[in-house]
Amino acid sequence: MSDTTQPTRKGQEFEQTLDASDKTVASFEHESRGFVDRLQHALHSNPTLVPVIVLIGAVAVFGLIAGGKFFSAFNLSLIIQQVSIIGILAAAQSLIVLTAGIDLSVAAIMVLMAVIAGNLSVYMGVPPVLGLLASFVGGTAAGLMNGLLVTRVKLPPFITTLGTWSIFYALNLWLSGAQSIRSQDIDANASILKFFGNNIALGGARITYGSILMVAVFAVLWYMLNKTAWGRHVYAIGDDKDSAELAGIRTDRTLLSVYALSGFVCAIAAWASIGRVGSISPQAFYEGNLQSITAVVIGGISLFGGRGSIMGALFGALIVGVFQSGLRLAGVDVLWQVFAIGWLIIFAVAIDQWIRKVSA
Amino acid sequence: MTQPVIKARGLVKRYGKVTALDHCDFDLMPGEIVAVIGDNGAGKSSLIKAISGAVSIDAGTIELEGKPISFSSPLEAQDAGIATVYQTLALSPALSIVDNMFMGREIRKEGIAGSVFRALDHAKMREIAREKLSELGLMTIQNIDQPVETLSGGQRQGVAVARAAAFGSKVIILDEPTAALGVKESRRVLELILDVRSRGIPIILISHNMPHVFEVADKIHIHRLGKRLCVIDPKEYSMSDAVAFMTGAKLPEGAVEAA
Ligand SMILES: Nc1ncnc2c1ncn2[C@@H]1O[C@H](COP(=O)(O)OP(=O)(O)O)[C@@H](O)[C@H]1O
Ligand SMILES: [Mg+2]
């Protein structure tokens, strides 16, 4: 304490001059900045701009290189179809990443739920609708289990889901006996499981129900995250959990709902995946966990939480699909596709670091 | 004798081996401003966190208007009408000013859009936030959607104070609200404090700024080593007395300092 002045009761003299002072309130002048500065601010207020630009750029470049083959309605609809499962998983992943977590188990939950729905409806004579219902309950429960470990046992999400990834994968091998359920068997007993493999022909395009489902999942989650109080709370928790708690958010309850919802979305992906693949394979989508994270990161959602739009993950998934398709049509070896995606991830994270340094 | 708005007795709070509150008492009477002063680490923030439900106490009782309370979360305290500006402000930097002001108290649209689809009424929240902020005079109003992290320290503090002033109905607690503010902005916060009191709402003010404390406080609670050392009337003591008490250089008459 330095200001041990004489006792004064007449207010503070040094402040009397304030009456004569400039009365303009603290303002936010945006004096003209350099281009880089303005770009940084633009990206800061809209981090999804980067993936949108990359997506448009990639489509344009591959359109030029691979020409009509790439730009055909058929190929473009095929890209959407190919990314639909990873896209839905990326939606589930985005929810967790927005809370500053990470979920290594999304694909494992999805495959396990596909196996559960398949086993029940194809082999055990359960009506397929109930089989699907069981997978939705199961997916939600699996997500809830992750959430309980994170909020109640206070384990870091990375470790929690690293563990449950193994657990769900082992359960999946056990339940399936490491055997696939064949396409014919599904058709014979439970064709509804393949519902999302149907498509609508629009000109040359083949739009599968699964592609439409992916867009619908993103639309609903976007609404929840941006137009409801719950969504604001999710962002606040990812931003600074302690502050959110002090501000009056029940952070653990919200986190639990996020994990449960994420598990539910994985079960949606499970249903869609049966239509996409045709059969139910316990070994499918083994890299799905990491691919969903790739889409989220390329989509400009910060791994530090609280920043980015879930729509970014959709664009991220599409960017990966466009690169794969474009490079393949241009006759480039698969290894260079993987190489390119790797650079995209690093580029995206570097951009995020730069954006977060923005200041007043 | 009138009933205290807040009456705390024998509060104990330990963080591991550190005893932050050591059988601390606290009183706040209706309509008054009580300033809490004390050295860094004396336990001032812990005291107000105990009252606002941000930490759970290990022992002691707290009454709000005569009724015992035991909040298990800040939300419960807020619902009971106690609004707090924490030293750390408790803002979400990436979210907008409006989002922050209404965090946890969002307004939904009317009709099924709100009840079934849970849609937020952004327009209404913006309008109210604008009103509150211009009352405070701390913000220009067209930037209500600006993320808080792009504001200056003083502006952030303004948002946090406006949030508490807008929602505190029984008690408003401010933990070092002017620490990051310039002269002009501090003055506005002090005016706001006096304004809130004139509406009959009592205030707990933690501050290191002696001139401010002596200017606005009706009573000064001197906190030392985790407990209330004494309560003084700012009209009867000088700032140097207060500082001497809180640093242990001098003992108030009648007070016996525990070891
Ligand atoms: N979350 C915490 N964990 C551990 N120790 C804490 C925590 N919060 C406060 N303390 C300790 O409790 C004591 C009182 O702190 P605090 O209430 O913040 O004091 P003040 O606000 O008067 O500076 C200090 O010794 C501080 O280090
Ligand atoms: Mg403090």
C-alpha cells in the first residue's frame, strides 16, 4: 500500500478536473490498419473464412487440373457421399473440441453401434427399428460414459477417450466375433439399416440420403450452438471453464450433455455408415477418430476450445474429400494425398495460433 | 435493531494447508456500502467467494436476510439475488459483450420459438445490454457484438460491473473493481456504486484504493490473517490508521490480534 495520504472526506481533489475533461467515452476507434492486421481481425471474428476459401480454391484448382472429370455433377455428389460418414463424426467431434476437449473414441462408438444394431436386427430377430433404437441409446450411453469420466472422475478428455476407444473397439470385436455382417443378410432381414444408402438422382448427381443426413446434422447442431443458451454455454466452457462456472453456468452438467449428444450423433453416423458401406464391418473406419479430428482442425475449430463454427468441420471434411478426389483424378499417388492433408492440418493449426493472438 | 442483509459467522476455508478464512465474521446492513480492505492474501477474495457460492466453506454459517443459506454454486447465489464481480471478472473472452452480460440468464423468444425451439431473443438482449452499458457510460453502444477479448482492461471491467449491476437484486459484491481502470473509468464505477446504493441495494466493495474506499464506504471491514480484525467508521479514522491496522503496524483500540 503506497497511497497512505491524509484523511480526506471531500472526495478526491485530483479528480475534480474530470468535470472539465473530454467527455467522449472509451471508444473503439478502428484507425486504418494494414492489410495483414485487417485480415487477422476478419479471421478472428469469422474463423470459418479460412476453410471456405481453401475449399473454393481447391475446387477451382482441381477443376482446372482434372477438368470435366472432377467438375461433373456426378463426381461432386460422389465427394459429398464419400465424406458423409467422416463428416457426421466430425460434427460429433466438433462438439467436444468446442469445449476444449478431444474425442478419440467417436469412430469406435460408431462402429460398435452399427454392430449392435446389426446383431440385434439381423441375427437375433429383433425388429430393426428396435435394433436402431438400441444403438441410439447405446451411443448416447457411451458418450455419457466419456462425459462422466471427464466431469466426475476429472480425467483429461484425451486420456479418457484413448481408454474408451480401446474399450469400445474390444467390445465391438467381441460382439461381432470379428466377422462382418454381409450385405445380403442385411437386405433380407433389416433393409431399413441401409436406408441412408438410397439416393436421389438429380441430373448426373447421385445425392444419397446419407449426404442429406450429414447436412441436416450440421444444420441442427449449428442452430443449437448458435441460437440457444445451451450453445452459448458450450462456447463459454470451451473458452474458460472457471469463468463460465463463476458466471453461473452449471459447467459439468453442460459438459455431460455435450458428451451424450456427441455419442448420439455417433449413433446417427452408425446408421448412415451401414447404408454407405453396405455391410457392417467391425474393422471399418479404424482411422475415423483421427479423420474426424482432421476435418475439425482443417475447419478452423480451435483445439483450445471456444472458437470456430461447427460449419467449419463440414467444410473441413469436404476439403479432405476434394483433395482426395482431385488428386486421384489427376493421377497422383495416394501417398501424396496423405502428404497434402498433413500439410493442411499444420497450416490450419498455424492459422488458429495466429488468429488467437489478435488483440484490441 | 434492523436485520443484516448478510451475516456470516465463524467462516473457515482451507485450501490444503493454507487457511484462507479463519473463523471470519462479516456483516452487511441494508443500504450500506461495506468496504473490505486487507493485505494481499488476507483472504478477502475467499470471503466473498464463500458468500457468493463460488467456494464451499469448511465451517461457519451465512445468513441472507435472516435465512441461513448454503450455496453450492454461483448460480444459486445469483438466483438468490447476490451478484458478484470477481477479481478475475469471469468473462468469456471469445464471446461478445451481449453474450457475456447474459451468460446464464439468457432471454428466450416468446411463443414456441422460445419454448420448444429454445431460440434466444438476440434483439432483446442487445437492447437491454446497450441500455445497461450506456447507463454506465463505459461503452460506445454500436459495438455490443464485439468479442470481449478485443476490449481494453477497463472496458472489460465495465462489462463485468454492468452485468452485476443489471442482475444483482439484493447484494452486489465487487472484488477490486477499479484495479485495472484509469482515473476516469474508476470514477464512473464509483458513481455507479453510489447509484446502486441509492436504489437501496447494499454493496460489498473490496479495494486497495484507500481514497476510493474512504470516499464511498459507510463502514470499513479490515481483514487480516483470514479474519475480521475490526470494522471502522471512515469518518472517525484516517487512511493511515486503516493501513496501519490492516498491515498489523497498529492495533485498533479494544482489538486483540490473534497470533
Ligand atoms: N484456489 C486456491 N487454491 C489454493 N490456495 C488458494 C486458492 N485461493 C486462494 N488461496 C490462498 O488463500 C489465501 C487467501 O487468498 P485470497 O482470498 O485470494 O486473498 P486476497 O483476496 O485477500 O488477496 C492466500 O494465501 C491464497 O494463496
Ligand atoms: Mg483477492
